[in-house]
Amino acid sequence: MASWGRRSFVVVAYRIGAFSKVNLQGRTARIRIDGGSCRRHPFNPGVSVPHPWPCNSMASLFLAGRFKSSIAGNQVDSRHNDEDDDDNQAIDFPGGKVAYTTELKFISGSSDKRIPCYRVLGDNGELIKGVDFEKVNEELAVKMYRDMVTLQVMDTFFYEAQRQGRISFYMTSFGEEAVNISSAAALTKDDIIMPQYREHGILLWRGFTLQEFANQCFGNKDDVGKGRQMPIHYGSSNHNFVTISSPIATQLPQAAGMAYSLKTDRKDACVVAFIGDGGTSEGDFHAGLNFAAVMEAPVIFVCRNNGWAISTPISEQFRSDGVAVKGQAYGIPSIRVDGTDALAVYSAIRAARNMAVNEQRPVLVEVRSHHM
Ligand SMILES: Cc1ncc(C[n+]2csc(CCOP(=O)(O)OP(=O)(O)O)c2C)c(N)n1
Ligand SMILES: [Mg+2]
């Protein structure tokens, strides 16, 4: 955990020029003579770096230039289409060529058609005919169902305990069980979770025991955090689940930095950062998305849009077509999904993970959910 934080910090520090005076040449040379078994330097295939720690940490610390992927970057440049131009004229503009037009027209603040919501199951819970989805086998389906039920039962117990004054705080996942469990099922355990506070179902899926949840909520001697955190602020490096942080949205820029470090280390994994609709009203949401987009970081942003930030409805938070369009504005592939449809969430997160890891780019999944 500490090393993730360190590397994310290092990436950010490099971006703001904190290491501009470091002699990269000299450092790279020192890495080479440090001894131990070697592997290729991620930015300079001609240079070997030793195992175990220097290669991972140093890779991020002494990068000599931005790590390129760059499917996403190439797509930006290929958007220009000569046929659409007025008189085939175009202007070189930051980000690629832009056509001229003689029409005095503002682009609309909203599109005519709202972004549709992907679903697999119909209103009666049956598979929709011809639907495009990722099948789950019986064993996986049963585990998904069992964990969703367990999550509900656990939430009921702890919520009651909080109402009775036995613990000081609690957050439930009622109505958002599928967002938790289907996301967990679609990911690998190497994928790093950066939660908001209603994603404890992912920890459950990964094997965090009910006793461990209780230890944290009661802050007893067996709690790994030794009671230093508020209840529900779980974290487990064993389960690649970064400790929940109370100020919402702070996890998003951190997720972009952490994902970038996975990229520089050529890990077969991504970061999955969760946020509520309320969290999107924070500046960190925008910083995180933009940072991830320009750095082409393998991070999936999952936004649980349940329509409310405590008592503030989304109509008082934004006037856009939800959250998915904001991903598009930052150049991030985005989708809207029915969060009460376990198979739809599973398929969307699987597809998002493939894109994030194979194409090394961020993806945004807006999950339409109902918190009860
Ligand atoms: C930076 C910051 N501002 C305000 C709060 C107080 N706060 C806690 S939860 C919450 C609402 C968040 O709503 P949303 O992100 O939609 O999550 P939901 O509870 O709906 O799952 C707020 C404003 C906070 N924790 N951090
Ligand atoms: Mg909300």
C-alpha cells in the first residue's frame, strides 16, 4: 500500500517538475550496476534493471519521458475527416486538425437523445432476446447470488447495531448489491480497488471475513487499523482494497496515479475507482478523469449514480445527461449501465477491464442505481 502511494506521488511529482534536476542518465546507470537478477527497463528496452524492488519503484521514479500506449492517443488524431470539411480546409488545432465552417452555430448543451442504459435482463428478470452479454457459469452465478444476500444480511446487522448506539457510524449497500458483487466478479484479484464507501461487497467477495468486518466496525484489538479509523473505513492490502478515505473523490486523482504506476510496471491489472454521483461534484473528479485520460492510465471509474448525495438531488448537482457524458468530454470511453441488473454490470465491467488493461486507457462506467 505504502509503495503504491509513494509511486503515485512520484508520478505526480515528476509531472510538476519536482525531479527536473535529477540526472536520469546517472540514475539509470546506477540501477544497472546494483546487481541482482535483471529485467528490461520499461522505458529503455536496451537497459536492464535489477530485481526485486529497484526496478518497480525506480521505474516510476526515474522515467525519462511519458509512457506511451497509445491507442487512445492515435484515436484523437484520426478524428479529422476531410470529407466533412467546408472547402476541404482545416486548421491545425491543439489535439489535431479541425474543420472550418461558415455556419454560426453553438454546439448544444445536451444531445437530442439521452445516453441509453445498457441492460441484459428485462423487467420480468428474464434474459432479453438477442442481448449482447458475457455469460456466467452456474458456480459463479451462485457465488454472486450468495454474496449479494450475505452483504444484505451483514448490512442489516451492522445498521441495527449503529442505530442501537453500539457503533458510531455505518453505511449500507442496500439496492446497490449488484454494483458491488458483479464488479468484483468481473475483475481479477490483482485489480486494485479504490472505494468510496458503499463498496464493501468487493472485500466480501475477495474473502474478507464477517469477523474482520466486525473487528473494523468495533475498532477492537483484532482490527488491522487498531481502531484508528471510523467504522466502515475498511482497507486491506491482502485484498488489494485501498483504505476508504472520508473526504469523497480524493481517491480519483490517486487512482489515476496508481494506475499509471501499474502501466509503467507493465502489470496485468488495472485500478477500479468508485464514486457516487455526489462525488462527481468535487473538483477531484475532474482532476482524476483528466489526469487519467492524458496519461492513458488503466483505470476504470465506476460512478454509482443513485440520484442523491444525502439530501441533494442530482438536479442540484449537474445539468448534464448524467455522468457518462463527462467521461466522453475528457476523451474517455464511457457507458451507462443498469445497476440493478447483475449480468449487465458484470458484462460492462468485464468489457471495461479488457479495454483498460489491453488498450491501456481509462474507462468510465456510470451505473444507474437505487440506494434504499
Ligand atoms: C469532500 C467531502 N465533502 C462532503 C462530505 C460529506 N458527505 C459524506 S457522504 C456525502 C454524499 C455523497 O453522495 P454520493 O457521492 O452520491 O454517494 P451516495 O451516498 O449516494 O452513495 C457527502 C456530501 C465528504 N465526506 N467529503
Ligand atoms: Mg449518490
